[in-house]
Amino acid sequence: MMNNPVRKKLGLLPLTLLVVGGIVGSGIFSLPQNMAEGAGAASILIAWVITLFGMLMLTRVFQYLSLRFYKINDGLYGYVRKGFGDYIGFNAAWGYWISAWMACASYLVILFSALGSFDCFSYFGDGTTLSAVIGGLSFLWIVHFFVLRGIYTAFTLNCLVTLAKIVPIGLFIICIVLAFRFETFRLDFWGSPQLGSIMQQIKHTMLYTVWVYLGIESATVYASRAKNMISISRATFFGFLITSILLVCVSVLSLGIVPQEELAMMKNPSMALVIQRVVGSWGATFINIGLVVSVCGGLLSWLMLAAEMLYLAGRGDKNTVPSCFGQLNSTGTPYKALWLTSFFITILMILAHFYQSGYNTLIQLSTSMVLIPYLLSAVFVLKLALKSRNLYLVFIGCSATIYGFWLIYAGGIVYLLLSMILYAVGLAFYLYARKQRKLSAFSYLHDKFYAITIILLAIVAAIYFYIMPLL
């Protein structure tokens, strides 16, 4: 195995498709019902305006950091490490890695649940039956060995799958634009009394938009494999632009096909039922197939991202996880990071079959972990902006920081507290890496403070959520 194999360099198109592929997974197919469930058309439009502004600010944060620190090609992990030191940088990578491989497990469950909706595959049930778990693990390891054969081959496949998943979504948008009825769209425009005030409706809608942009940072994770940092910056922006058009069109235009109250009662994936109203049952089948393709692409994207993040933290002479995970094979794949990632996905899939509630808790708390690096990146830009007294940058940093706090709040403070248990476990990895580098456990006083805080919060979470209910 080689540590420095000859590498190709990724250009704007594959990096943009990586961002789109990371963001567009299964969520968009249920978005029409999810949003209509708690809000009228006006509130959904207002929520989208706020969300787009907040995400644009976060996008600008990643663009700025990728250009300002062009020598740091560790992406999100590198930015947080530069801003807050080794230990917090390690936690950004650790939290992102855990969140990414848990997302892979959830994609497998969703994939086989979607297949279970077809009569001929009904034995897959909700995606956690024994048949579904065996099928999911078989598919996982096929993808694993495919990625192992070459990260750049996997990139090519990811581009093709991403383009394939955009086709049914694009067709859906064209169909509902042609069939759009303004009379239907304006029914209960401000929402019925049962939905509550405008503010309540906006808050409900924005709880869904928290998750739909996860993956916006994907291009920065592959900074070390990019042709240049301008490609990273542009790919992040174009990825944001493309996915925003898709998400807004799917969720808003559906209200011109099916009235809000009726749309709120639909089963998911609601996109299939909406297009069925326009073109008939073949449209629903097409969208369901698109969902399967999209989930397969999401699995590939996040498996690659998970392994890459662990590799970034383990490579070089400044590793913050054991250095064995910083090795590449002859085809450029971080093979040891990939093996560990696939191993934990396997464990989680087995847990999904035997212990459904535990699996759900892990999935929900892990999604909060990916939001923390977003907030830290925004705070870092704000810190730089205040130091340089650049008013435009202060505006971006301040807006992105406020939105980052909102994301974590909306994601659930309870899950944030629970995630401290997983962060505390990660301390063993960090300390082992420090021992490999023949360094003391912590270089700075603030690193000790962060570690003690995380351990104390983890103890509080363990006592409150797991020990006290038993007493």
C-alpha cells in the first residue's frame, strides 16, 4: 500500500456534482408533504427566504475559508483546527465522520424500505426486517469494494448517479409547472386556523429545512484532491444554487397541484402522488425509481465523505486520529478509514434489526453532530472579520453564526447533549494519536477546558437519559 500514489485532480464539474449528490438524497421526495403538514403557502415562501439567506451566508463562509486558507487542504476539519486548535479540530472531524457513516446506515434502511413499497419486494418491510438487513449489508459491501478499487472511479460513478437522480426531479418540476393552477396555490394561502400563527407555521417549516442542506460543505472535504481552491469555492456555490432551485420548486409548486390540506395528508414519498395527479400512475413509478437511484447515490457520496474525513484527520505528521487511518492504497482510496467506516455501518444495520428505538436515537443525535462544524466555521470567520474590521465579512460571519446557532437549536438541544457521549468516546482516539506523535495529552489550557467540559456533559447526559429512568 502506498501513502502518496499518483493522483488525478478533480475539477469544477465532479466537485459540484459531489455537493449536489451529498445534499439531494431521500428528503426531497417527501418535502411537499413535510412542509404542507404545518404551514400554508405564504409561510412556506417566507421560510424559504430565511433559509436561503442563512444557507447563502454559510456557503459564503466556506467559499471565503477555502480561498483565504488555500494552503490548508483539509477542508472543514482544517478550518476548524486552524481557528480553534487541535482538539476542537479533531472533534469537528470526529463528529462529521460519525454523522456521515450513520447517514449511510439510514440510507440503506430507506433504500430497502422504498423497495418494500413494491409488491414484489414487500418482504423488505420498513427496511429493518432480516431480509432487508441482509440485502442492505450485501449492497454496502459491494459499494465498499467498488470504492476500494479506486476513489476516482467512485467519483465518476457518483457523477453519473447524481445526474441520473436529477432527471426524475427535473421531469417532476416540468410537469407541475405545466399543470400549475394559481387558484389551487392560493387556497388557504396564509394557512388555516388549525395551523396556528404565521410564526408557528414558519418555525414548523424551517425545522425541515435544517436537514435539507446537509452536504453543502462536501467540496471542501475533497480540497486536497481538487485542481485548485477556486474550483472548491465555485463548486460550493453552484451546488447551493442547483439544489436550492430543486428544493424550492418541488416544495412550492406542488401547492399549485394539490391543495395544502390535502397535500398534508398524503403518504410519502409525496412527490410520487403529486405527479400521479398530473400524468398518471407511470409518473409515480418513475419517481419511486428515482428515489431508489437517489438513495443509492446518497449512500455512495456519504461513504466516500466519511472515509475521506477520517483520512484527513489521520494523514501527515500532525494527525489527530491514529496515523494508520491516514494511509492511501495504490488507487488513492483511504482504505483503512473505509474499512472502519463500513464496519460501523454494519454494526448499526444489525442494531436497526434488533433494537429499533436505539437505532432511531443514534440516527437523530448523529445528525446534530454535523451541524457543530458548520457553526465553528462561521464563528471562525466572524473572529477573523472582527480582527480585520472588514464590515462585509462581519456581516457574513455574524449572519452565518446566528443561522448556525439556529440550526443546532432546531436540530434539538437534547440530541446535542446526547452527542457529547460520542464526543467523549472520541477522546481515546485523540489521546492515542498524541501518544504516537510523542506529545503531551493537550498542548494548551483551552484544549483541557474543552475536554473536561465534553466529559462532564457526557456524564450528565448518561445519568439523565440512561441511569435516572432506571431508578
